[in-house]
Amino acid sequence: MGRALSTCTVDGVETTDLVSTAVDIALRFDRGHALVVLDEVLARGVPRDELLAELDVRPTKRNAARARRMIELADGASESVGESLGRLVMHDLRLPAPVLQHEFRGEPGWRARVDYWFPDHGVVVEFDGMVKYRDRALRKGRMVEQVVIDEKLREDRLRGVSEVRGLGRITWHDVLPGGMAPTTLRRAGLPVLRGVDRTPSWR
């Protein structure tokens, strides 16, 4: 039998602790939901080994192999739900693991941090969640039109970096099952198999 689940109190309510809850979700929910939660748990400083150790003491074997794969895939460097789901799509398409939050620098003092960087292929991929156009705080006083212009100028500078040979943008519609992420990633220069044009299921 597995150990009794550890609990903690949040706002006066007793609940399972972060590690136990993350493993529960990895065992019971689809891979998309699981990876989003596991990425966030790692980002909060929970060691991957603690998640694996918790999984190992669970008495159930149902979905355990799938949960282990998600724990091993999880990366605390993902900064949003969309980035986590985009990485799951890339994994399912058998692409090499991207470098997350890679920073390019140039003169004079220019820098740009990108969501995914594939150094072997010279490809940058950005997750465009649209929030930067809609959220007033993220726009920092800029009109939507100016945000679009700034993004275009940033993209032009990225394309001018000698290592960058391709650039693609994926959106929420692309990373949802049935979306067009494979086509977008192939056009950016990544080795997506021909005939794979739709985003696979998260199951």
C-alpha cells in the first residue's frame, strides 16, 4: 500500500500538498492538463525527484507510465499554459527538445528572449497567446496598433540574427487537438513528418 497522502491547509481548508496534487493530476487527467500543472510545480521549486518518488509509492499502476513520462518531460522554464501545451505538441511530433527562454543579444544593447529555440535547425518559435494585445497592463500604455508594430520590428531583428534561419508563431488554435501546429512548425523549418498536418490528441 502507498503512504497516506500529505495534506496542508490553504485558507483554512485542508487539502493535499503540492506534490501529491500534481501526481494526482498526472494520473487522472489528460497529458495536456498534467504537463501544465507539472511545469508550474517545477517552476515553484519542487524537485522532479520528489514527484517521481511520490509516483513510485502510489499503489495504482493505471496511467503510471504516462504520468512518469509527463513528469520527465516537465520543465519549470515554461512561462505560460500555452508554452507548456506547445512543448507537448513538439514532443508528440518527435521534434528535438527546444531551448526555452533563450536570449539573443545584439547592438546597441538589443536583446530578445524567445519561447523556443531549436539551435540545430536555426529555428525560433514563439507562442502568441494574444494577451499582449488585449491586456492593458502588458501593453504598458501602448495602443494595440503600436504593439503589433513593435512585434513586427522585433521579429525583423530576430530574422536578422545570423543563427536564425526560420521563425514561426503558434497560437491557441494551433496547439489544441486538431489544430495546425504541425504545418506551422514545418513551414518554420522544423523536421515535422510529411502527412502530419494536425495537432495530435493530448490523451
